[in-house]
Amino acid sequence: VEKRCPLQRDGVYRWFSELPSPQRVEFLCGLLDLCIPLELRFLGSCLEDLARKDYHSLRDSEIKANNPADLGSLTNLTDEVVRSKLLVSLALLGSEQREAAGVLYRTLTHIDSIIHNYGLQLNEGRTGDEFLLLFTMASNHPAFSFHQKQVLRQELTQIQSSLNGGGGHGGKGAPGPGGALPTCPACHKCLNN
């Protein structure tokens, strides 16, 4: 990047550090998709080493995050505590945990009725950011099937549209998967040259 573009590594780090969490997750998942298999294996080893530091403190939460019965009690998306537990569960959900992912999927796909029946306002406090992070993580998580990810991605774009004043949740014509994400102007300029 540095040879082809005046953009410096420190500038990318600074830009990335200022992104909100949903956009950081989205950006990193996009970068990982660009890696070749050997790079991914190396990065996986680095991530394992970093994650090992918090293994003991997160062990109980990880067990709950991968237990469909425990996840089945986290259905009230209007409750901030439940949303927080869902975020932790998505972060600790194993990539092979299809049954647990199915429970989370059923919970998350009721967002339309939650918003309409309970009048949940996405632009109140941290609610919108929490929903953006929930749906960004879920739509990129390997435990979900391709179809589930597509549905979750559609929900994410509708939430983004609603938060951006695009006609409310459930509207058609929402931006594509990356539509609401900011871009680095210098990277964008380099890609167009």
C-alpha cells in the first residue's frame, strides 16, 4: 500500500482506531477475505495466542455462548442487558456451533416486530450502535449458514438505513452491505487510479 499510495501505515492505524466497533469488525472481515490460506493460518495462530490471554476469564461466558439452552433465554431485544449478553455470546460463539447459531438467528430475526410492537427507537442512546454491532457480527460469523447470513445482512442494511434517516426500518432500497461504512479517502483515491 505504501509504495502505490501516499497513505502511510500510521494513517491507516489512526483511521481504523477511530472507527466504531461495527465498522471495525466489517473492515477486518473484509481484509481477512482478501488473505490467502497461508496468511489466514498465520493470522489464526496470532489470534489464538492473543485470545489465550483472556481464556480463563471468559471460559464461563464461552460455555454459555455455545449452549443453545442458555441462549434461548436471551430473547428480549428491548432489554439492554440482554443485548449486551448477545454481543458477548456472538463474540464467543464457536465457528461450528450451528445449533446455537440457529437460536441466535431466531432471536435476531424478530427485530421488525420488536421495533414495531414495542416502539424500540434505534436512535436512542447506544441502542442503534448495539444493533449495528449485533448484526454486523452475526452476518459475518462462520457459525451461521449462508442463507442466515444473507437474511441478517438484509436486516443490517435496514438498520443502517433507519439510523441514517433512510425511511425507517424495513424499507426497500437500502444501501448494499458496505453502503453505510465509511471509506478511507486516500485508499479510495488509490483504488480509482
